[in-house]
Amino acid sequence: MKPLYRIVLCVFLLLTCASWGFFAHHRINRLAVFTLPKGMAVFYQANIDFIDEHAVDPDKRRYVDSLEGPRHFLDADHYGKAPFGRLPQNWYDAVKRYSVDTLDKYGTVPWVIQYHYYWLVKAFKQHDTTAILKTSANLGHYIADACVPLHLTQNYDGQLTNQTGIHALWETRLPELFSNRYSYNVGRAKYIDNPLAQAFAICRSSYKCVDSVLLFERKLNAVFPGDKKYETVQRGNRKVKDYSAAYAAAYHKMLNGMVARRMRLAILNVGSFWYSAWVDAGQPDLNKFIARPPSAQQKAELVKEEVLFKQGKVLVKN
């Protein structure tokens, strides 16, 4: 039943623009550009629209590539009450203990992050501009997914606890309603000594949030008026049933800044993985790879956006 349920859920999430919300993935990749040092910033800012626009490519691949789905999650609780003490970080050790089939069934996101990291190092070394941009966008997506608590549990949509729909509530509805108010002051990208260990550290921190994500929504659902829980909202050209703004606001308050913290974690780590790959590739001169410098207007917009980012704010476009 679970593989079938995942397929149904994936289609639903695509239709509702979910998986951190397409909205949040775009924002995370875009803001990560402003964490980069001078040696990278000009190139990435010149290509910021590409990094932004392709932030959701991995989600789109899930519906044409049967191998893509497991790359977005890790059902850590499948491996017991203390999963990160039992699950080897080294891929070959993990395969030896659990088999490839088991790892694929229950998710591979930390190893996928590692693989894309080394592909990015290779792209930098080869001065392959297209590969740099595509791999940067893809890597940002997987890192962001690992920052979502519900990507770390078998109960990923609350389907095991009568909370079906919580996935889209947490990672789509809440960011869309409230993320313009978040502080995004994450500072500068930092060098990562061990990309795989960092990927697992991100997953561990997300897993620690799972119980709170589910518990708070159960408590809220028990006391919130049933006729006020949902409302009709406009999504593109369609009107759909979704959690009401009032219900989302109450849940957001109970989470006490969790969504903002996870988004900040994603932004900093995306920038840090990009930066570390560039360093490990020998810090090639990226300015030589710029095919089309930004126009004067684009430069002004980027300066404004970076100033806002340093203040912890985001440029809101209508």
C-alpha cells in the first residue's frame, strides 16, 4: 500500500505546488546565492534566475522517473528508535547491512546530497557552466528537502495517525502565508569538511522535530472548530479546499518559529555546500564563465535584494 500511497500523494503535492512548496524551494535557492563570497557571488547572481527557476526540477522528475522519489526523503524511523546510531553513513556499509532495495524503499536523501556535491565539484573543475548551474539547483533542492521534518518519517503525511494533509500544511500552506515575515539573516556560507556527515546532521535535526510537528497538529485539531478548519483558496486558475488561514495561523504559532528555523537552515546549508564544492575544486575563476552579465536594472535589483537579505528581509514581488 505504501508505494501506491506515495504515488497518490506525489500527484496531490504536485497539484498543490508542494514539497517545501514550490514557492519555498524557489526562495531557498534564491536566497542561498546571497550567502556566497565575492569569488562566487558575481557568477551566481548573474545566473540567479536560473538557480531560482530550476529549484523544483527534481520534483518535476518524480513524475517521469520512477527512481527519483526516494531521493527526496529518508524514513529514519524504519531503522528503529535510534535510527542514526544503527544506519551506517557510508553507502556501501549501509547496503551491506540493509540491501539496496531497502535503502531505496525508505529513502536515500543524505547520499543523494553527497553525490550531487561531488558532481558539483567535478563541474567546477571542468569549467562546465551548464553542469554547475543545473547541479547547484538540484543540490539545493535535496538539501532543502532534508530540512523538512516530514521527509524523515514513514508517517510523512500523517496517514498513520489520522492527520492526512499535514505534509502540505507544514511545508506549503505555512510558508506561503507567513514566510514573508521571517528573518533570513543566516550570515555567510561556511566550509563543510565532510559533506556526507553534514547531510546526515541535517537529517538528524529534522528527525528530532517530527514528534512536535505531529503532536501540535493533533492537539490543535482536537480543540479547533471543525467548520473553521478548511476554506476555499485560489491556486492559479483553480479554487481548491485547503486549511483555513485561521487554522494555519494557530498551528504556526504552536510551532514557535520552527518553519522559519528550518528555512534558514536550508538557505545556509545550500550556500555552504555550493561554497565548499567550489573550494574543493580549487576555487576556479567563475567570472570567466559569465555568459551574459546582468543589465543595469538587474544589477540594481540584485543590490537591493542583497541589502534586504543582510537585514534578514526578503524582496517581495507582486
